Amino acid sequence: MLERPGEWVGAHVGRVGFVFRSLRSRNYRWYFLGNLVSLVGTWMQRMAISWLVYKLTGSAILLGTIDFASQFSAFLLMPFAGVLIDGGDIRRLLIITQSLGAAQALVLAILTATGHIGFAHLVVMSVFLGMINAFDMPARQAFTVHLVEKKEDLMNAIALNSSVFNMARLVGPAVAGMVVAWVGEAMCFLLNAISFIPIIIILIILSVKAVVKTGQQPSLLAGLAEGLNYSARHPVIGPVLLLLAVASFIGMSYVVLLPVFAKEVLKGGPQTLGWLMGANGMGALIAALLLASQKSHEGLERRIPLAFGLFGIGVAVFCRMRLVPLAMAMLVFNGFWMITGWASSNTLLQTEVEEGKRARVMSLYVMSFMGMAPLGSLVQGYVSQRLGIEPTLTISGLLCFLGAALFFLHRFARPGQRLAYF
């Protein structure tokens, strides 16, 4: 029997509402919207910096160096940041980090607009941004649990965080490509600085219950050791962090080489780069929304190696594309499986971790994919200068697939056998 129109509409509206159910929480709803605006600006700046570095230097190695400068400075500080976040006021910390991010973008805009920008300036400002992100990124991950009113909506909120990140990744680079082509990189930096204003205001006015810290807080080094030991011995957290680190080092740094691919292989300009990065974000957004519709985290541990394995295959195939539409199609595929692996890992870790160790575990999570990627970027930039971009990405993709396959075999070939990885 056919459904009546009203029943059909009601059922589908209900499904859409289920996907976005964590937005029923007032605090999370406002945070979601402010975060979206801020992250669009962030992705505009990332694309503009990539293009500016390649325009100034023409070097794939120096492209990797900029990414390394930003992410590795965060990598060094992040374990200690996680300890401090677990013992402090997360909302106040986020207000500070967002304000510093706005200041960094404004300085870049002024230097670029006045013609004083150079590669050394970009390195210094990237290191400064990495230091900000060392505190900002784990704090964002740990803050989500305090924004949803119903704990059963936490998994949905985590998936929507991934979706807002990738909506921004879709919109930001595409807009930045047009802005750079028409006005220049300085305008992207200025728009990013302005984009921080809504989230700063929202963080100030949010009504979030302060988390009461019980018992004596450990020293910085003792807290760090406790977090590392806990993660290493946990039967789920340790292996997942290890796979994330391996996949990030080997496979995910291909994004840094996109400016080279856009210019040298596809013979395009900043708009081409914007479309490529936007296609990657489109696939990631689709994956994040599908994950948001999941009712439980059953099967996530098997989905994670599957996602990173398919992602590795996608990277190896992408580098052989010579037409922009085909390259974009492969980047949609890559983005889909990349965020499936990331977001599934995030959800699994957030549901497994003890509350008092959440920020420390999430700092290790961010280190695993954001900290290892710049090391891989540096290596891939060097190798691509020697071998070329196609062999470099082919090797990276196949090694990523191999790592995911080994993880799957180790975890599931003999059920019940667990191993600490640190």
C-alpha cells in the first residue's frame, strides 16, 4: 500500500531530524553554528597559505616544510596540553585559543597586503598557529561531551563535529580559490580573522556547568605518564591510536601535494586547487552525515581498518588522473573513506575513555592524525622532488592499504588476543 504524502514527508523529516538530533541541545546548537563559520575561515586560510608558499618558492619540499612547522609544533606540546586541559576550565581555554587564532590571521593579512610577506614569516606564523592548536584541538574534542544534554546524543554530536569540519573543508577552499584569483591571499587571511568573532562570542555567553575536579591533580609529568600508560594498555584505545598514526604518516599527507598536482599535472591554478580540496571535503561531508545517522557504535572497530585500506587504494589511483573531473571524483572517494576512518576512531575512543582522562586520550588522538601527517608531508615533499608526484603517491597509498590490512589481521585473526602497543 502506498504511503500518503503527509506520512512520507513526516517519515523523511523524522529521519533528517534523527541525523541532527544533538542540535536539540541549545549549547551544542550554538557551538555548531559558530564553529562552522570559524572553520570555513580556517580552510580558506589553509588553501591560501598553500598557494602562496608554492607561488613564492615553487618547491614541493617547502610546501611540506610549512605543514611540518605548524603541525609538529602542536605535536610536541599536545601531550602536555592534554594534562592541563583535564585539570582546567575548557571553555575559558577555548576563548583564549580562538582569540589568538584571530590575531595570527590578522597579522598574516597585514603582512601580505603590505607586500612584506616572505617564506620565513609564513614559517614563524605556522609555528605559532601550531602552538595554539596544541591546546585548541584537544580542548574542542573534550568540550563536546559537556555541550549535549542527553549523553545518548554524544555519538551523534561527534559525527556532526566531523560534518561541520568537512562542510567547512568543502566551502572554504572553493571560496578561497575564487578570492585568491580575484583579490589575493591577504583577503583570505582577513576573512579568517573575522570568522573567529562569532565563536568567541558564543563561547563567552554559553551556559556550561563547570566540571568539578575531585581529588589531588597529578603533576604535569605524572599526568602525562598516566595518560600514556592508560592508552597503551587499553585493549581498544592503543591499537586504534597506532593505526591512526601509521595511516596519517603514510597516506594523509597527500593533501599537502595537491598544489603541485593542480599546477604541474592538471595545469591549473588556484581555482583548480580549490575545486580539488572542495571535492575531498565533499566526500568527507557525505561520510560524516552517514555516520551521524548511525544509532550505535557496533562494528566501528572493524570499519576503521576497512576505511583506511580503501583510502590507501584511492590515493594510489588518484595520482594517475589527468582530467580535473576524474581527479575530483577520486578525491570524493578518498575524502569519504578518510573521514570514515577518522570519525569512527573518534567515536570509538570517546565512548571507551574514562572521563578523567578524556583530554589526554583525545590529545593523543589529535597527535595521531594531525601530528604524524606533517612528518609524512616532509618525507613526501622530499621524495616527490626525487621520484615525482605519481610514484610518491602510489607508494604511499599502497603502504597505507598494507598497514590497514595488517591491523585487521592482527586484531581479528585470533579474537580475544590483545596486545599493548606502547
